[in-house]
Amino acid sequence: MVPALATRVLALALAATSAAAPSRFTPVLERALGRHDPVALADAGLPRLAQLDAADRAKLAARLASWDVGERVAAYAFPQVRTPYKLGPLGEEAPPDTDPVIEFATTDCAVLNLVSAALAHVRDAGGERAAMAVANYRGGRIGYATRFHFTTDRLDSCPYYRDITQRVAGRACLSRVVLLNRRADGSRWIPIDWTRERRVTYVPRALGAQFGRWYAEKRIPAAMGVAFVEERMLRAGLDVVHESLLWKGRTFLHASSRTGRVVMMPWQEFLAGPGQGYDGFVLFEYR
């Protein structure tokens, strides 16, 4: 095929693809973004993150470039409301975990945070996959053994997060030294040759009701990660059992295995209901 004809065929093919998949970056979405309120993006009448193609996500990244990093994380998290829950949907695209490095159709509690934090850095990282490599892998090296399998280890090792528990709650905190990835019987949670001793510091559950007031007092950021501690699991070599995003100390967003999807609800309602069984909270900021 002569070059000119090949170019024409490619142009027609791209045009046909574009016609078959119109942009979801609509004026309605643009107006919602104009409110500069990430919670507005939870509206089910707006496109879900999984419905945006790569070009739409690039437009969204450009639109959010002037927002601060916490706002950007939240702006990617709230459009995931109603996304179906699937435990462990991400992998390395190679054995032992052949799931994709990044995808948007399903999520779990950790992946909701990972995807949102990664996309918040997509422009400075040089792309979505590169940003996820930083968010989810030690040193940005994609591999099962280098993945951050434990939340508190990720908070210490990934530049997109910082543990702020001690800074926020001070002497009210509780703590326990945990040997990550080592069960009481000596076996491992994750089949890799890695363990780490880490002091897990957490806010007692009774203080969770104060988070709204703490935001008003500027003790916590608008977008804050919350990871959930069960003391019995600390003794078993597991740092946290769930994680989520809390907006302004009052609006709770998490991927719920109980409901089978990402849900948004008042934080106090969560504490009084499905959150009753947790003993405390590790708090982290996005950076």
C-alpha cells in the first residue's frame, strides 16, 4: 500500500473509532468540575471513571492540574461511586498474578486509593502505568515481590502518601509493634521472601467521632486516607484490614465487600453501623 493511501486508511479508521465511541467528557461533567467540589463527581448522572476512555482521562487530568493533590485524589475517587467490588483486581500481567497493572472496571478498598492517587500524579509521572508503578511498587519496579502488599509499608515507602496518625492525635494514639507478613504460626500472609517489623500507631476508635471537628480545626486535611485496625489481626502480623478516603472529616468513601460496590455515606453513619467492629484508625495524607 502506498504511503499516502495508508495514511488515508489510518485516518478513516481513527475517525470511525471516534464516531463509535463519543467522548464522555460532556458539558455536564465540565459544569460539575467547575464547582471545584470532588463530592459533586459522585453524582450517578455523571460518567463513572470506568466509562472515560484514555482521551477523556487525559482531558480530566488537564482540567484538574490546578487543584491541589488531595483534591485531585478525591476528584478521581468520587467518580468511582458504584464501581463493582472485586477483591484484588490488579496484578503484574504475568504469573503469579496476571491481572492488569491498572484498570477501572472493578476495585477493592486498596485499589480505590491506589488508582485515585496514581491518577492524581499522571501528568508528572509520565502516564497512568508509570504513576501506578510508583503508587503500588517499591522503587517503581513492577513485580509481585516488589508490590506494596501491606498498607503501612506503602505509606512509608511510596512518595504519594504519608502516615499522619501521630501528628494528628499525639498522645491519644495507641501502638503495637507488628512483624508484617508473619503469622503467629510462622507462616506468611503473602508468599514472598519479605518481612518487616513496623510499629503501627493508630487512633482509638472512640476518637473517630471527632474527625469532623478536627477538620474544622485544621488538624486533618480535606482528603484523608483512613486505614482500619483490628487488634486481633495486629497480633497475627497484619497491619490493617481495610482502607478508605474521608472527605473533610465527614463524607466517607470506600469499596465495600458487603454491598459489592463503591459507596459514599456519612462518616458518623459508618461508625454507628458497619464500622463498629474496628478498634482504631491509621490516618494518612496524599502528597
